[in-house]
Amino acid sequence: MCQRTKGTQLVKDFSNPRLNTRGYIATDPEKQLIIVAYRGTEPTSIRNYISDFVIYHDTWDPAPGTVHHGFLNAWEQIQPQVTDDLLKLIQEKPDFRIGFMGHSLGGALASLSALDLIHKAPELAKNEKLFLATFGQPRVGDEKFAKYVDDNLRAIRTVIHGDPVPQLPTSWAIPLIGSYKHFGEELYISNPDQDPDAFQECVAEDPNCSASLSFDDIDLKYHSGPYYGLCRNLWFSQNMLYIITTCY
């Protein structure tokens, strides 16, 4: 397993049984890092799928534009367990960086979590201490929302060629719903079978990277890795989430 987890200290875990979402806050004193990590969709969880597939748009006070209703509802159910405690921890450890991380649905929740923190602590906007790193993340909001994220937060999304989830919801307009756009820098693993360590750096919606995926290329197995040659099974147990969020 990944030795880089050694020394990481759990601060608290949190969960919402109604929607089956969960995550944790931890610190790595050696790296001076606060970790806020969210578990992705569990394949057997109907409650997770409800969050994933309720795709109409909602407005949300912390950010302009519109966001995915299912993701927002899942975040709002768990938010009272996260942001205020995180703010207290940041006050206790003012020199620590803050990293939000997650896979799949967890990536969407991590995105909203980071923006909620910025909303409550505006001094963290455009701050190099704060970053978002996700894996196999779906689109979260519309173009205006994506631009706001890019303007205020360093966001890095890792995407594997063949993974269908980052293609959803679609970037083209859906009648009565609207369209979605990715944000942030994309690290695109273009040949996971031959070289899962190699990636190219792309902008969001780059037609030469994951946005180039054809229907014939889609294979759900790539949603679970391998990411950089590690963690082939990313249907997150608590331990696997712990590893992936401290290995990169």
C-alpha cells in the first residue's frame, strides 16, 4: 500500500446515511496539509445513483451560474458536518495547505465543499494554499459556474481515457435542463493499459484530451483506475480513499 499515508492523522469522519455519502477530514503534519476527502459512488448504492442522475440545474448562493441538483442536494445534507469544523481547524493550523479530494461523485462533493469554504472565508479565494484534486469527476455546473471555479480555485482533474463518467452530464444543451462544463486543469491518462503513469496536461473541455472520447472508446472499467499505476480498484472503501488522497 502507499507509504505516503504514514503519519496522517484523522480529525473526523462524516456521513449522511440517507444519501449514503461520506468522507473525512485529516491532517498530515509533516506535509503541513489538511485533507478533506469524499468517497465516490458505491456501485450497489441506489441512494448514490439518485444523487448522480438528478441532473437538472439549481442556483447556489456561494457561486454564480447553476449546479447539478443531485450533487448540490448531497452536499447540503452533509455540509453541517464539514465546513464549520474545517474553519476551526484552519484557524488552529494557519500554515497548513488545504486539499479537497475525491473520486467520481466524491469529486463533485469536494468541488462544492471547496467553494463553500471560500464563500465563508473569502481570503482563501485565489490562494495558493487551497487546491482541489479529483479523479473521474463528472461535470458539476454550467459554463458560468466553471469560470467562477477557474477564477477562484486551483483545480486539477485526473481523467482516464475510456472513463464515461467525466463525459456526464453532457456538455451540449439538454432540453429543459441546459448544459454543463468542466473546470480546471485536466491530467489526461490517454493510454491506461500501456502506460498508466503517463499523462498530458490539458485545459478543460480540450478536444484533444478526454473531450475527444468516442462512443466506441467508452468502458466503465476505466472509471476505477488505474490512476498513475496505483489504486486499480477505486470503488472506495474508507481505506482506499485514504490512500488515493495522500498518494498524489
